[in-house]
Amino acid sequence: MPPAARRAPARRTDDLGGDQVEGRQAVLELLTAGRRRTRKVIVADAQDPSELLDAIEREAHGHRVPVSFVSKARMDREARTEGHQGVYALCDPMPTTDLDGLLDAGGRGLPFLLVCDGVTDPRNLGALLRSAECAGVTGVVLPRHRSARLTPAVTKTAAGAIEHLRFAAVGGIPAALQQLDKAGVVSVGLAPESKHSIYDVDLRTAPVALVIGGEERGLASLTRRRCTQVVSIPQHGAIESLNAGVAGAVACFEVARQRR
Amino acid sequence: MPPAARRAPARRTDDLGGDQVEGRQAVLELLTAGRRRTRKVIVADAQDPSELLDAIEREAHGHRVPVSFVSKARMDREARTEGHQGVYALCDPMPTTDLDGLLDAGGRGLPFLLVCDGVTDPRNLGALLRSAECAGVTGVVLPRHRSARLTPAVTKTAAGAIEHLRFAAVGGIPAALQQLDKAGVVSVGLAPESKHSIYDVDLRTAPVALVIGGEERGLASLTRRRCTQVVSIPQHGAIESLNAGVAGAVACFEVARQRR
């Protein structure tokens, strides 16, 4: 059998998207992480010198990924975000695993999952994934519906973080939380109106799934009921509430702080 | 003397801007906080019903602030951000105080200052101010140069937080840190490359000034030398670094957590 035909069976992609990656940091991480096959890198010509662009070209050549140059005007038309920074890549969509796969933390210590319950704004989702990866999240659960997919705006804002996270796409968040509970995972829902402080919860000893609600409505009521605990980050100001993505980041780093 | 001529002497504004406030939450907070005189509220006509817009109109009428309606097209031309959400206000610029004024926390407990050392991206500055206010920051120090002013993009992203913060504009951050040091304030600089963890610093007992550097270069070297301590937030991921605004938010909430 010729080598080209000996492809490994395709991993499930479960349609999370992620096949167009925009922005310099995001494209560089796509290439260096090397977890997904990159088909092509497209660079706008006549840009100012940039170490990141040089690194992208080097990595692409090293991985035998074709690089093509287009005019700035054409890139503005073909890129799907305004923040492309003169480069995007076409690649395999993000592979997914199931919940059991996510819980296998692969030597990174106790599992630490992020469950997004209807985060629909792509920039919020991207920013949250970036913060989560920095805080040591090992896996992300996204609902197949009622969520932003890994669109170019998400890949751009996540700045490469998605290349280092594992994803599960589930039919429903409440059922997923039940399954996680059976596997011994403590699920901690974040809700600004909760009177229980996240700082009073022991996040050190068990696998944890942090559950983040959507921007408008927060946690769905069934999701809330399925959480082991529902907590808030105590607020000290006059304005109504913290940005949802920032609240998620503060919560992720609280898990990391307790586990340090 | 007729009443119209009996104006109170103008407070120092020190040119931080802030006289055009865009976005629904930001305009509502401007009116309800009532700290600055609002000259006019401009609303785009033919918008979908909105509780926030209704509340803005009610507050404006209650404070005898004229409300005028313009077409959506005209608002798109005259507003200075894309995120105006169909409303902006013209008002007095943000008043400023000096460092001594900032340290008078006005019954809100130990002073907790945020010092921005060259945060130039308006959205980063706005997001940081919003998170800081939620975490209980009592005053903000901005350099007169090398910083975003309180532009419409900042007021929009801060979502009203600036109406509840006090500001000092200083000629140089290093000199300001020296002055704060003499006043007994512990200044804690945030630098991703520092080996000292923020979690090992006692932030409970003394007034604290958290010092956040610019997006590209971080803390200036003289600023760094003038900080009482330079710390980092321990990172656990593969990607290079946390977004500067998110790092600032996590640090602000660590001060709040220790002081709870």
C-alpha cells in the first residue's frame, strides 16, 4: 500500500470547527503544537518585519506546510476576523474525545475540566479558553448546541491555547455533569448570585469541573441543579458584575492557587 | 450675582478625558452615579425595546439631562466606538485628585490602588478598570503620557466602573511609587518572568498599590526598581502568557481574597 493511502482513521471531530485559525500567535501555536494537520498558511504581503511572522514561516517550512502570499486587500476579504494580523491557516478541525478521555489527564495531575454552558460570544469563549489553559485546565466540555464553535474569532482570541486543550462535545451539559459525578468529579458552578464563596470550597483533593454559564442568562437551571456546588466570587465594587470571561479566569486561577 | 454665574471652581481634570461615554451600561452608570455633570444623552431611534435604554431615559429625565434622538446612521458616524449600543452621552471630563487624595479611601477600608504603567490599548485599560472596581480598588494612578486616556472605547469597555473610581494623573510612575512608599503603601509590580509568587505575599495588612505594565513591554525598568515587590501569577499551561488585562484582574482579586 503506498504511504499516502495509509492514513490513520480520522478521529471524531464532532463538528467543533477550528479549521480556520487566524492571528499570529494562534497560527504559530497551531504549527509548533503539531497536533493537527495544517494544509496551508496564508500570509499578507508587504507587512512590517515581525519575529512572529518569521517564526511562522520557519515552522511551516519545517513541517512542509505550503505558505502562500496574498495582498492585504485579499486577506481582509478572505480572513473571517478583523484581527487576523496578516496571517491565517487552514487545518484539520479540532478533534474531540469523550468524557472518559478528558478525565485521563495524561500525567498532568488531578483532572481539571472547564464546562461551558452556553457561552455564545466567540471572543468571550476564546478569552476564557486562553485563561483556562494558562491556569492548567486539562479538558474542555462544550455543548454541541447553544455554544460558540471554534470559529476563527475564537481561535484568534484564544491565541493558540486550543492547540493544548482537549475537547469533548456533549449533547447536554446536565447529563454530562451526572456522568462526571459518577466518575468522582466535583462540579463547581459559577453564579454571581450565589451566597457561597468559591474561596470556602476545597478544590485541592478531587478532580474538579468548573461550570461557566452564558453571558446573558448564566447557568441554565437544570445545569445548576446538577452541579455539586454553586459558588460566586465575592464582589467589592459598585457596578453590577464582573465580565463573564474574567470571572471564569479568576475561578480557574483559584483552582490553580489551591492546588499549588 | 445671578445663579448661573455662581459656578463652583472647576475641579482639576488633568486631561484624562472621559467626556464622551458610550454604551448602555456605561451611560446608565454615568447618570446614576451622578458624580459628573452630563450635558446631553444621545439615543439612536428605532431600536428594539430595552430595559437599559428605558432606565437611561428615566435617569436622564430625573436629572434634567436633555435626551435627543438621532438616526442609527448618524449615531454610527458620530459615536467614536463600534460598540455604542445605540447610546452615548456628553459630560464633564473625569476629575482627578492627587496621590494623597487617592489614599483617603473614604471609609472603604485599607487603600487599594491600581497603578497602570503604560497600558496603551483602550480595551485592555477599560476591561482592567472594570475588573479592578469589582475587586474593590479604591483609586487608579495613570501616567499623563504613555497611557490610554479615558477615551470612548475605554468608557464603553469599563461599563460604568470609571464613575466609581478615583483617578490621579501623574508625571511619572517611578516618582509616584516613591511618594506612595513614603506614605506607607506597599507597591506590588506584576511581571510574568518574576519567580516570586503573588500568593506568597501578604497583601492583608498594609495599603497596597498593584502595578500593571503595558501590553508589549511590561513594567518599565525604573518602575520595576521602585516597586516594593515584583511578583508573578504562577502559570500552568503551555502557551506563553496570560492576557495582561486578565492577569491584572486575577491579581486584583487575590488582594480581595486575602483581605476578605
